Amino acid sequence: MNEEGLLDLQTLSYQIQQLQEQLQIIENQFTELSILSSALDEVKESKGKNSLIPLGPGIFAEAELKDTDKVLVNVGSEIMVRKTIQEAKELIEKQIEETRSLAELFKHEIEHSLEGLKQY
């Protein structure tokens, strides 16, 4: 293999590694969104019950949930909008679908790059 071929191989290997790292981030986001969706189901059933509210890393406050019909959703720039649990779940489901599509795109790119790697 000549020097140019070796450089191409290294570049392709680096691209595959970057794609795999990005795919891992996307898969983590998918997991977080799925957990959030389940948590919203639990909130719906928790009216009047005590819950732990995270204040920071490893620090929680105990609070009673009085309104479990609506939640506050950060829509960007720290602007909060009140949404019903169902509206919040629909928003999360959209994000889950977008995350799935993005993951599929990255998987396809990785497969394509691996095919290029086989040429060497």
C-alpha cells in the first residue's frame, strides 16, 4: 500500500470512529427520552404523593405533587410552556422518532464507511 492509500485508510478509520461516537450519543439520547416518557406516565398517577425533586448532582428535595395534569416544558432560551402530560408525551415521541431516524442515518454511514474500508 502506498503512502496515499495509508493516509486514506487512516482518514476513513477516523471517520468511522467519529460516527460511532456520535451514534453512541444519539443512542444515549434515545434512552433518556424513553425514560422521560415512562416518568411522565408515573407523574400522571402520583397526584398527592411525595416525590424527590432533583436540585443538582446528588441533591434532592422532597415535595408533594399537587398538579399532575400538566408539566412545564423548556422550549428554548429557558422559556417554559405549560403542557398537558399527553402533549408532553407527544413531543417526546416526536423527538424519539427523530432520534431513531438519525441513528439509522449514522448506522448507514458507518456501514458505507466500513465498505470503503474493505477496499483496502
